[in-house]
Amino acid sequence: MTVGFSASCQLTIGNTPYQRAMVAKNGVPLPPGPPARWFWDNALPTKKIAHTLAEWVAEYGPVMTLRQGSQVIIIIGRMNAATEIMEKEGGSLVDRPRQVAAGEILSHDMRILMIPSGERFRRLRKAIHTHLQPKAAETYQEMQRENAREAIIDILNDPKHHIEHAQRYAASVILRITYGKSTPTSNDDPEVQRIHEGVEHFQYAVRPGAHLVDRLPFLKYIPGYGRRLKQYHAFELSLFRDQLGRVREEMENNEGGPSFGRMLLENIHEHRLSEDEMAYLAGGLFGAGSDTTAVGITTLIMAAACHPEAQARVQEEIDMVVGRDRAPTFEDSSSLPQLHAFISEALRWRPITPIGFAHRATKDIIWRGQCIPAGATVFGCHWSISRDPIAFPDPEKFDPQRWLDQTGQLRADTRFYTFGFGRRVCPGQHLANRSLYINLALLLWSFRISERPDAPIDVNAFSDSPIAHAAPFEVEFIPRMEEGRVREAMEEGL
């Protein structure tokens, strides 16, 4: 049988795996891949998704095809292919595929991460850009440093729960930016608990292939189907409305400071967003920003504990540039290439979003004699790209020096797509990078972080989800000077 995808590409299904291939009228084939699956089957792996995709990329090639009935899923798993397709052809991949569970039932088509390209997407992106562009991100630095110092004090008081301290840091920063909340934040704060619960709901909904309705959309209209997702939508809509409502009350009472939520409410006519669209835009910023930042900080702690020589090299640089009389600041950033190389390597070593988020091709893309057809779902698999042996020789080795040139400065010709691709790159990347910098700088100025002999870290124990969370692990935080001196520096802002 033949199913058309575009004017130039058709799907021809034969009797053998290699006959089941996409070919254009001019003979351009689909990239190779495993045998096709029936439309009700999940074409993606059901366990260890990112790792299995990386194994398939090693077998089939840097660009690979999965076929599920008439649906084509393209996996991009090598650095050059990601650059040439996801970046250079980014205008053809800004769209999102239809995502019924997470996009329609959970989010009611209001979550910016999930909505398709077009005029509405551009309006949302423009609105969020005002608070996350590089110049805006600079204005949050002192607040980020203040919260990072509090995280160091939290670790001094309770080192066992360092993951929770990273979560508190991330929640405090994003709450301040999004809603102007200036009161101290803790993980016991009911609002923070509700937000973390909402993040868990989103993780449940967005896992690729987890919901049959994404393959059989008509299930959405069957009474009773998706009851849990509908409950999750009611939960997060109420949460997002409450948060934005608090900002409105503060404005009416001439209280509160600047925030993203306040900006939205003050410019309703300019951005042309409904009340619920504004609530979701602000809520989505908080949910995504707090979760990924906390995961990133936890990854840095794991990397430092498991790679003491790399940690020591960063600390030697900090001691030379900053010294022991004061703690690092953002002004030191440009003088700490070893620290930035450590961050880049940690995020390559254990990517925050191993699978990446789905894109949709809006036109045929021909890459090295292979056809990525219009309508195909396209994933840039971060885990597989991070294991590219050409871009990152000996990819399983933790080696921050790969990011530095012969003079010890950061290389301009090496990068990793930590924050996504093209026009769908994470708008909060500048804010996130500053959070990772100041937290690692203060952590390694304050402590030597080491693995406990009685509690070895399982560096492969991460959740199999779009945002990969490390399983709880313990490390030793050994102060690099008198503990009282560390505490004083953090409390006094020295």
C-alpha cells in the first residue's frame, strides 16, 4: 500500500524490512532503521529509551528511521547531522507534532513547549523573551548569587539532602523571576510542593510513546478515557491561575516588585493573550526552569564527586583567580575557563534531556542522499549525540579538557546542544547557565566533594523520562577551610 506524506515523498511497504522504506519519486530513500511497527505499537523503545536509541544509531547510522504504521519518526544521533539538520534546517523543524496526551488533554494547547509553530507560538515566544534574553538575565545575577549562598548554608546544615537543596535554589530563583515572590522558599512551602507535583504530572504525560492516545487520537473522545490526564489539567490550571492571581492582587494593592507575571498583566493588549494563556505561559516557565536547573546542579555535584582530578583542576583555578579571602562572583566568570569546561562536560556526560523533545518537519529535507519527509516527527537524541565518537573522542570518559584549546581557553569550535535546537532552543538558557556557574563556583570554593566509600554512586541510575533525574545519592562535602569561615562568607556575602 502507499501513503502520501508530501508531493515528493511516499511510503511504500513491502514484505521485508528493507522493502519497508520511504522513497521519494526521484528515488531518495528514508534513512535506514529497524523494521516497521503496526500503527498501534510503540515504535520507540519502552525501556532505557535514550540508551537504546544510541545503540540503534551506532548500528544504522547518524540519522535513523523508525516507522509506526504510516508515521515516520526520525532520530538524529550524531553531532554533524544535528548541526546540518536541526540547526541549518531549523526553519523547517520549528513545528511540533501533534501530542494528544501532553499537549491537548493535559495542557489544552496552552503550554509553549508543546504548541505548534505559527503566529500564536511567535506571540508567546516574544512575550517570554522579554524576561529571559541575555540583558534581562544579567539583572538576576545578584539574586541568583544570594540564593546560591543559601544553598551552601543548607548543605553545611544538612549535606545528606543536597538534591532537595538544589531544588529549593531553583524554585526560589524562578518564583522570584516569574511571580516576584520575595519571601524565603523551602521545599516544605505548600506552593512549591504543588509546583513539584505539577512537574511530575507533566513528566508522566510527555514521555514519548507512553500513551496510546498519541497513536490513536480518537481515544481522546471516548468517555472516561484520559481521566488522570484531565485531573492533572484541572490541578495545574488551578495552580497557574492562583499564582498569577496573587500577582494581580499585589498590583491592585500597589505591592510587589517586577516579575514576568506582572509584565504580562501590564501588557495584555500588546501580547494578545487570554487569562489562561498568560497563566500557562508563566506556569510553564516556572515548571520547566526549576526542574531542569535543579537536575543540572545535581549532575554537577555527581560529576565532581566521581571525578576528583577534574574537580581539583577547577579548584586550583578558583584559588588562583579568586583566592580564599572572598567567594566567587559573576565578575570572575570570564577568568574561569576550567570551571565552564567542567560544566559543559558534565552536561554532555549526563544530558538533562537525554531524548530531546519532538520536532515536526514542515517540508522535505534531503540530507546526504536521504529524505526526511514533510510530516515526519524528528528527535535530536541528546544522549546519542553526546556519545558521538568523532565529536567527542572516548565519549564515556569524563574529560573537561576537551572543551579547551592549547592556551587553556574555551574552544569556539566545540559545543553540545544542551538547550535544544534551532528556533525551539530553550528560552531560559541564559538564566540556566548563570545558575549553573554560580552554584558550581560556590560549591567548589567551599567544599571538596567526594564519593563516600560506603555509598558508591551509581552514575547510570537516572529516571527514564524526558528530564532525567538522578536517583538519590550521598556524597561528602568537606569544607576547604574552617567551616565557620565558609558559613561567614555565605551569610555575609563576602
